[in-house]
Amino acid sequence: MPIPSPEAPPASLISTAINALRAAGEAANAEAVADLLAPDVVFHSPMSATKVFEGRDEVAALHHDIFAVLKALKTSEPLTCGDTGSFLFRARVRGVELEAMNLVRVNEQGQIVEYTVFVRPLPGLATLFATLPPRVSARRRGPLRGALVASVAWPLAFVHRAVDRMAPRLL
């Protein structure tokens, strides 16, 4: 027996939210992102299957950190269906290019309630992993914890960038 699902918000709500999120991203405006979030928003990080950021304040603070490390962020045209929308973006982190997809779901008021990010290629994700979590950790737990996270993450990024340069010659 199928479980009835709540009615999806009108298409204009997801279109408005997703276009505003794209504009906020390209402008690196964390306050504008915060205005789009539901109070109980859940953010699924591309860097961990276990760490989820919850609540408008935490996700907005995370976006301050994200925009501090991502440079030259450019978005694509969005795709929407029902209460869900997505768009791709390209950016650079410490000079390494990455591509990502944002997948968001909105509530009946057009606020983002669920937000998931997927990142590729692996060297870009690894460099993001070596840059963003130390910053987030330092903000949340202090500079010593941030330095500890950085010391673990940087070798991973170095190895992935090196392998990415060598692999085409070996294949």
C-alpha cells in the first residue's frame, strides 16, 4: 500500500528558491543563503557520510566558511521537479578546480529544508576536504582542533592531486 506524500509546493516556489540560491552562491553571500533556509534545514556534506549540519544558524555559518574557500563560483541553469531542484557549479579551491551539484528540497513556504552537495573530481574534493573542515573545526572547536584536522587532511589532498597528474601517463 503506497504511503501518501504531501503535496509538493508550486513550481514557482522551488524555482524562486533555487535561483536565489544560485545568485547568493555567485555573490558569495552567506546572509542571502540564510534567508532561504528553513529553521530546521538539514545540510548533507559531500565530505562525510556521518556529519550532518542542522539548523539555519549552523548552515549559514557553514556557508561563511564555504564562501571563504571557494573562488570564482559559477552556476549552471537549474533543474526543478515538484519540491526539489538542483544546479551545477564550478569553483576553485586553493587553485584546484572542482564541479559540484547542489540538490535542494523546499517546504510549502519555499524555504530550503534539505540541502545536499555532491563534488567531483576527487582531487577537487580532496583539496576542499583539506581546506574547509579545518576552518569549520577551528570556528566550532578552536584553532588547535582546526590545526589537527588540517594536519590529517592535507596529505590526502596532496596524494590525490599527485595521482591525478600521474594516472593519465600510466593508463
